[in-house]
Amino acid sequence: MGNNSNPSYVFLKGNTYYINLTQHPWRSLKTKGSQRQIPLVGSALWAARRIKEVNAASPYAFPLYNKTATTNANSASAAINKWLRPRVPEGCVIHSFRHSLRDRLRAVECPSDMIDQIGGWATAGAGQAYGDGYGIDKKWEWLSMI
């Protein structure tokens, strides 16, 4: 799973695998803060490796949802929610994982600004936008604690 294999947004920096979440011609981002590098640990790393094995010839992680020039994210979410329904408590949907991520990082006393940077959430205060933010290694440290 090196820098030159597909899907083209899973990378290795040092000993850390990560997703380079960025805008592509086939998929836009919700906000500028959505663009970020997210370390892969645990099940996320396992899933990324599996996706790369299965889709080695495609630039898309989930080619089923890229039949045209754009990603059909609504269909992907609907399919995942349908699969989740019998497996999770009532009311849980794919978006619930974002809430769970925040809760799990809080549980290990991760700093709020780190949580915001990992999750792509807007941060309070103008000073939060200064500098380059946390490096991939620091993000990996916090994510590996959960």
C-alpha cells in the first residue's frame, strides 16, 4: 500500500498510513476544513488495505458509486444505512460514526482543537486557523488511543 497505488488518496508517511481527504473532480468537499490528512489505525487501516486489494485498478475506493463523472454519495449513504439498520441500535446511521469519533477522542482526553482537526470540524476563535496545525504523527498518537 504505497504512495503510487490506487485508490490514489491512501498514503504512507514514515510508518503512518493515512487518507489524504481532498477535493477531486468526481467528489467535492463540504467545507475548506474538510480537507485534511487522517491517519489510519485499527479497523480503518484494515479496511483501507482491503479496499486497495479489491480496487487495485480503480482510482475510487468504492467504484460502484462512481459510474459517471461524479460520486453518487447519497446512494452510498443509503446503502450503508440499509446494511447498518439490523446491526446497530435504532436511530443510528452512518453519520453517527462522526459523533462516536468525537466521543471516543474525548474519552481519552484528546484536546478539542485536535478533535476538530481530525474530524474536519470548524474550531472556535481566529487563532485556531493560524499555522499548519497538528502533524500526521500527533494525530496518529491520539487516534491510536481509541
